[in-house]
Amino acid sequence: MFENLPLWPVRASSGAGNVDALYIFLLALSAFMCAAIFTMILVFATKYRRRRGVEAEQIEGSSALEITWSIIPLGIFMVIFLWGAVIYFHERTPPRGASEVYVVAKQWMWKLQHQEGPREINELHVPVGRDVKLIMTSQDVIHSFYVPAFRIKQDVLPGRYSTAWFRATKPGVYHLFCSQYCGTMHSGMIGQVTVMEPAQYEAWLSGGSTTGSLAASGESLFQQLGCPTCHRSDTQGRGPNLVGVFGKPVQLEDGRTVMADENYIRESILSPSAKIVSGFKPIMPVFQGLVGEEQLNALVAYIKSLSPAPSGAAGKPGSGPTGTRLQNVKE
Amino acid sequence: MATAAVVAEREHYLNKEYGIRSWLLTTDHKRIALLYLISITFFFFVGGFFALLIRLELLTPAGDLVQADTYNKLFSMHGQVMIFFFLIPSIPAVLGNFLVPLMIGAKDLAFPRINLLSWYLYMIAGLIYIHCIVTGGVDTGWTFYTPFSTAFSNTRVIEAGIAIFVAGFSSILTGLNFVVTIHRMRAPGMTWSRLPLFIWAHYATSIIQLLGTPVLAITLLLVVFERAFNLGIFDPTRGGDPLLFQHLFWFYSHPAVYIMILPAMAVESEVVACFTRKRIFGYNFVAMSSIAIAVFGFLVWAHHMFVAGISLYAALVFSILSYLVAVPSAIKVFNWTATMYKGSISFTTPMLYAFGFIGLFTMGGLTGLFLACLGIDVHVHDTYFIIAHFHYIMVGGAVMGYLGGLHFWWPKISGRMYPEAWGRLAAMLVFVGFNLTFFPQFILGYMGMPRRYWQYPPEFQVLNVLSTAGSTVLAVGYVLPMVYFLWSMRYGKIAEDNPWGAAGLEWKTSSPPPTFNFDEEPEVTWEAYNYEQIPAPAEVPVER
Amino acid sequence: MSDSPVAVEQHGPELLHHFVDAEQQRDAASLGMWLFLATEIMFFGGMFCAYLIYRFWYYNEFAAGSRSLDIWLGTINTAVLICSSLTVALGVRAAQMGKRKLLVILLLLTIVFGFAFLGIKGVEWYDKYKEHHIPGPSFNVDDLVKAYPQIHIDQQHEQIYFSLYFAMTGLHALHMIIGVGIFAFLTYYAWKRRYTPKYYTPIEMGGLYWHFVDIIWIYLFPLLYLIDRKPLR
Amino acid sequence: MSSKFYYTIWIALLCLTVITAAVSFVDLGRFNTVIALVIATFKALLVVLFFMHVKYTSEKLTKTVIVAAIFWLLLLLLLSMADYTTRLLA
């Protein structure tokens, strides 16, 4: 109902409606509370304004009343908390099988690369109805990826990946803001997200220069850096076999078990000695400073592509083509 | 400046001695309060000047009034000046300094020389900061987020950091003095349950100052070390975690919000009681809610970091804890409202500020619920929604409280009445101007306008113009009291000892009080807010 | 830093005007000092927090860095500080009993121990300087990588350990310097017969401060020096 | 308090220092850290209780201040760790 009001942001993602619903609930609650308190104050102020010969009535207070107006708000707060937590949990858990876009933020631009290969600067094209997961990192300071129309925001940190996801529901062009202050042209670090119908999107995708998928460029980089000498696809290598590693728990030498997510792979490339896989020696050279953020993204995308895409992607129209492509790279 | 106005023959703290030395070397808490008053007023107008420039820049979507770098410095220095050099010391160091010993019946604070030292530390910090401003300023935002502040900013971060470090110790010493004074210096009969709520709230504030400020001090020091000596504690290129800085920073800076708002609540309790002529409804609950706010305030800091990359589980924990601190704040609002029931309410300037405070604080507090709520915070974090929210708390709450308190105790401080009509006009201007300035920013925020933007998409312009228009009204509302307070020091009506017919020990001594506060040591035999025993003044004293 | 000397405000031997009696004055000073020490705990607490997190993340680098410190000098320095705490405790007792000469001697001894600690600390820092273990552009821990091949060291992460080492020991040393200053002050006034068995609050307060700085070191020693000394396999 | 008492505490502190340094050379796995911290806390307690006279002070307030400060320090440490220890879980 607020779609046409100029004072309300567009709703263009699957999650936006949930956020708006909670927001409207909170607005109504606040309006009610304000109205109640302000009315009481106004009524008291007129009714009990100072009159000659009328003394104030001394009232000590009432524990029952105090407890009532502590417990009832607390109850309401817990409802708000739970409702908000559900939305947040949803926002922070990307669905399996989402197509991936790698984002590198730097002062003061957004560099994005689709897993299919196309690169964009300060622009992101996505189709309607597809889950898109953003895997983001920064080259310098903290930035924040903010698309008001999608109601998503996530700080982008140097030295690690942070992720966000959305499913666009409405074609159009929306603002992409950097919302974490990042220096001189912080307010110039804006771009746009173009949401297209799937057919148009496929046309756009094939229209660009064909650089090959991100995983493919990752693979050639993997070869180039000589990684396959140790990371062989059998069990004979001096390094762990990387096939099927991603998304699974990894047993470390010191007894810990960690989940092999994007950040784990990233750390294992940049600072291999931090987490040694059980049964292997810390012989891998450090790649900190040798590979740039975008190369790193390609490597991560490649290593992820070595793990079979989850079958849970079913039921999400539009995610089909990427899923098969990933599996092709595997062998 | 205050000495010039005094003509009464009776000896009191203002006319006991004259000359610059008698002020700069004073250990009298009342004189130190006035020293603070002058210095924080100066910084208030410095910060206000930056604010006006920011609002003027935002009149148009394009960045046309100042350069981007200048704009970044303006909002950074606006924040730092207003928070560390105005709001944190405002009520505690001026009204608290003046009133804590008077209210508990002491001759002075426990450590008068440390009190003076704390003012000197504040002045040293202020001078360093002014030097920082005039030699180029600082552009890190008031939050100093790393790695921007440590490795990327080209401005005078070290100087700003050291200034705030020193100001922090000034704040610690004030808090330390209050706690010791409240524990050790109470007059005979002044039991804990007889303390004015002003004292309870200042006690809670002091706890935060004591236990929170050192963490800010060390955090800023580590940032300074990182810039100056190449240490790498927050440096992501060496494996450091930029979020660690944020954790440490907000460990202080969230409770710091309560350093600003608790004293304002302290003022409101006194003012509401006086002008409804009633004991505050639920004294125990209001007193304990201050302590609860101080303690719970330390448990919620990471709600500033819901989108910063903290773990999902930590976010859940900090969100639920954030709601805990909302309960005692709500208790206070309900109790003030309940106090008005069957009262005898008069609409003096301080009471108008109190009405304004309750209204604006309620709105600020309710929008705080939005921000503690994980699902909403993701969308509105780092937008103008946040800006509006914390200005409702800090300006709508703390500054309204400060101005209300200044009017309420002005007769005691200066021995003169301010012109009531002008006072009411200024209070109305502040209220209207404030809402016009900051309400549109809630809408801007939900529409998605990020904070700290020098230029912005044109669809946000209408609301920004409204906001800028409001800020000019607000500015007039702030200049007016300064003018008529100064005027009243020479021309104002001589104040009686207790012009409002208020309860509280501070009204039992003369106006202005003698140097040692009371001619005879008071002995307290009554409960706080014994308004049934105090005759109301025949009419609300109005100038001329 | 401006924090420390102020907390031991020098009350005149006579009662200050705003106190009712000497007991109130003494109690106020004592509470003030303890509150000040509480703020000091939080001041160092920020660094302890950073330490805890990074030790959790980069245990190997912390272990290697800890091994590179001289445990003998560390232990000796701990002993030196404990001795200084003893002289302070005895000094307060001497003041209580009005033994002026003993008090002055004990205060002077404390100062000597203080300087000894700072001197040893200086030697340790100088060693770190020679070994290029000071964080910054010339930082280099190839020597540690060679010395402890069993520990997987990341050179960058190692800088975090040494950053914390220098921040923590540096600020501790600064507190020591301030402490020595305070004690020089106390010695002078003790010599001038300012303190009597009825009035020795400044000695007591200075003592509390000194003990506190000692306690910080009591924690810094195991946290920085003893992370991992067990024989390497 | 007699000076002998102070000497006893002093000896105890010195012994504990030597013990903590010596024990660190013995491989006890995780318990090395635990023992080091337990000994440090014990030493700190000796200093606080006896050298700083907290044991004999009649005042509860002093103890309250100390407990409050430690409580706040733990708040800082534990709530920060609530983030760091759970980051890898998600």
C-alpha cells in the first residue's frame, strides 16, 4: 500500500516485505505509545494545572503499577526481538544454490564479478527471481554494501569475506550505496542495481565479452601458480586434495574442526600455516601480497566449483544454468 | 564575566573574591562549575557552527558549498566536539558540580583540587582539539573506525585522539569525585533513601564514567600508537581485526550515551517534582532504574555492529540484551507522567523543557526499539534514521535537560531571575525547531539515505530542505538563552533563596550560596520531595 | 599521561576545610584511590581483551613470540617488583609507627627497585630492537622461523604479538615511571617530617598505586613470557 | 601487623614466581595456561589482601569496588568473546 507513496522506499526483493511489515508494526506500536503518553500529559497538564487553593495530592507510588509497566513492555519487546531475529536469521543465511557475485570494494568504487565471468563496476545486473549471494571483501577500509530497495546492508571488511544475499522481485534500477564512511568520496561510492526479466538478463549476459566463468579463470590461475603440483586430485599429493572440500568440515592438525567456507579457503591461501589440515605438513608458501583480491576471488570460486553443487537448488527458478556449469568444471 | 553582575552586599561565592586568579585557582565547586559553563558553552557554539554548515551543505543534492574533504571534517568535528567537549561534561560538570555538594549538604566535593585539575585537563584537551581544528582538522567521523583512522586518513588523527584521551581523564576525575562525595560527604540525616533523584542519576553516571572511559582511553591510545609507532593491533594487513576496535570503542561509547542522558533524567526528576508540587511517583523505582541503566548499558554495545560482520549468535545475544535497557528507561517516562496525576502543575520555562524532554525522549527511545531489532537495524543502520534517533536522545533529551536545568537553577547559580517570557519563547523555539530538523530525517533514513553523505540523490532533497530550515529555528532557540542569561546577570530581578518553592537542600541556602554552601551545617530530618511541607510561591515568579 | 599522580592528592597534614574530621578525610582518599585503581583495571582491560582474542586466533605466533623473550630477565624483573612491593608495605608500616628514617630508607629502596625494573625492561627492549622484533617496516622474524621450525609462524601475525607486547609493557613501564615520580615526592615529604602516625594517607595511597602496578605485572609475566615454554617435539 | 608477616608474604610471592616459571617448562598441555593464571591470581590475591590491607579493612565498600571492577572487566572479555568464539559456527 505504500508502493506509491513518495515517502516510502521501493520494495524490490523477497525480504523487503518482511522488513516493512515489522517496521509498520513498530510504527503502529510507537504511534500508540506516543499517543497514550502525550494524551496523558496533555490531560494532566490541563486538568491539574495550578489553581489557587488546590493542593497537589501526594501519592507515594505503586509497586503493582511499576511491575505492570515493566513486565508488559518487556513482553512486547521480546515479541519484537523474536520477529526481528527471524528476519535477521533469514537475511544472514544465503539459500543453497544461490548464484554468486564476488564484490571487491575499494576507495571509492564497487568492482563486481559474476560467477559466469562478466565484470561490472558500480553496476550490478541481476535477473528477477534468482537468489544472488554476494561474497564481498575490501581492498582498503571498511565499506558497506547497501541496497535500500532490497533492505539489505552488510559491511565489507578488508582481510576477510562477508556475505549477503537477496532475491530481486521487481525489475527496475535501484540505488547501491556505500553506507560505511570510507573517506573523501564516500558519497560518490554509489552505483546501481539493475533488475531484469530473466530473458533480458540472459541476453545481457551473452552480450558482454566472453571472458569465461570466474571458476575457469580461477582454474587457469591455479595452474599458473603451480598449485596442482601438491594439490592433486588423488590422495598422493603433498597438499590436501581439494575436490569436494568446500562446505564440509575439515579436521585440523591441532584437533580442531572448522567449516571449509569462503573465509577458510581465503585464509588457507593467504596464510596457510594458520590452519593446517590433519596429516599434512606446513610447507605451502604464503600468498599474502602475491595474489590480488580479484585473483583470490577467482581461486576461491574455482575451489568451490570442485565441490558438487548442492541439489537443494531445486524449486528456485533461474538458478539452473549456473548449477550445471559448476559441475562441468569439476572433472 | 559572572563577577561583574553582582551588586548584593551579602557575601557569597561570587563576590567573595575578585580577579582572574581567584577564578583560575579556585577550588570552590561552584566556581569550577561556572568555569565549565563558560568553556562548554564555547564548544557548544563551535559544534553548532559545524552543524549549521553541514545542514547548509545538505540543502542541495550536489556537493556545492564545501569540498568533500571539508564536509567530512565538518561532521567528524561536529560529532567529536559535541560529544566529548559538550555533552559528556554538560550536565555533570556544570549542574552536577554545582549541585551535588549542595544537595547532599556538603561544603564541597571530596577532592576540590582534583575537581579543578579536571577542568584544567578539559581545557588542555580543548586547546589541543582547537589546535587540531585550526591546523587542518580530522575526518575520521567521531567513531575513529579503523583501518581508515589508522592507515588511510591524512588528517590530524593523532592530535584529535590525544585531545579526547585527555578529555576522558577529565571526565573520569569528575565521576570519581562524585562517587566519593556521595559516599562520604552526605550531611547528617541524609540517608540514601532521602537522596534527591538528581544524586542517584549522577551516581549512576559516575559509575559509567569510571568504568567505561578508561576503555575508550586505551582504545584511542592504541590507534595513536598504530599511527605514530607502527604497532599493528587493529591492522587487517597484519591479521588484525578492525572489528576489535569497534568492540572496544562501543564498550565505552554506548554507555557514553547514558553519561549524556542520565543526568538529563536527573534534572527532569527535580523539575517535574517541583512544578507538579509532588513527590516523584515511585521514587525507589526511578532511583533504581538509573542504576539499572548504568549496568545494563554495558551489556548492549554490539548492537552498533549488527551489520559489521559479528557472528550471528553474538548479534542475537546483544539484541535481546538491548531490550533489557529499554525497560528502566520506560519506567522513568511512566513515572514522570504518573507524577503529574493530581499534581498542581505550573508552566514555567523549566517545566516546558521537561515536557519537551519527555516527548522527545519518548520518541527517541521508541525509535531505539527499531534499532535494537535485528531485522530493522540491517536496513536503517548507518542511515539518517540513526542520525535522527540519537539526536532525539542527545539533543531532544540531553540538551533539553541541560537547558531546563540551567533555567531551573539559574536563580541559585546567579542570584538573578531570567526573563520568563523570553525563556518560554526560547523553549518553544527549541522544541519546534528541533522537530522540524530531525523528524524528516527518520523518513530520509527509512528511504535509505546513508549518513555522512556530502552529496545525495535528488529524491531526498525535499526532506533535507525541511531539516535545514528547522536547524535555523533551532539555532535561534539556542542563542536566545545565552543572550538573556547574560542580560539577567546585570538586569534580572534579584532571586529569592527559593523562588520556585522547591524541595531540596540546595534551596535552603541563600541565592547565590556562600562559599561553604551553608552557614550552618544542615541536618536532614525529612524525606526527599516533601512538597506537602513547603508552601508554594504565591505566583510563578515572572520577570517584570 | 595525566592520570596517576593526581589520585594521590597531597592533603596537608591539617584537616582540609570541607571535611568534618580526619577519618572522613582518610576514608574519602581511600575510596578515591580504589575507584581510581578500578579505572586502571579497565584501562589495561582493553589490552587484555585484545590479547585474549589474538591469542585465541594466533596461538602459534604468540607461542613463538613468547619463546623469544628472555624468561630469566622476566623472572628477575618479577622478583624485583615483588621486592619493591615488600619495601612499600614495610614503608607504610614504618609510617604508621612514625619511624621516619626507616620510612625514608624504604621509600628510597622502592625507588631503586623501580629503576632496576625499568633498567632490565630497557635491556629487554633493546634486545628486541637488535633482533628486529619491533613492529613496523623493519620487522623481521626469520630468526624465530629458523629457531622454531616446529611452530608454524606467520610473519604478519607475529607482529600482532609484538604490538601487544610493546603496548602492554610500555604502558606498564609508563605507570612505573609515574610511580617512581610519586615516590620521589613522598620521600621528599617524608624527609621533611610531613607524615606522622596520625597522618600518613599519601604514603598509603601511593602504596596502593604501587601494589596495583605490581599486580598488573604479575599478570603480564605469565601472559607474555610463559605462553609456551614446554620442550618442542 | 608485624614485619615478619610481610616477609612471609614476600617469600611466598617469590616462591610462586619461581614455581610458575619452572612449571612452564613442563608439558602439561592446556593446563600450562591454567596453572600460570591460577598462580598469578593467587599472587595477586596475596598482594591485594595483605600488602594492600583489604583483608583487614573494615570496609565492605573497598571490596565492592574491587569486585565491581573485576566484574566489569569480565563483562568486556566475555561479551567480546561471545562474538569471536561463535564466528566460525555460522
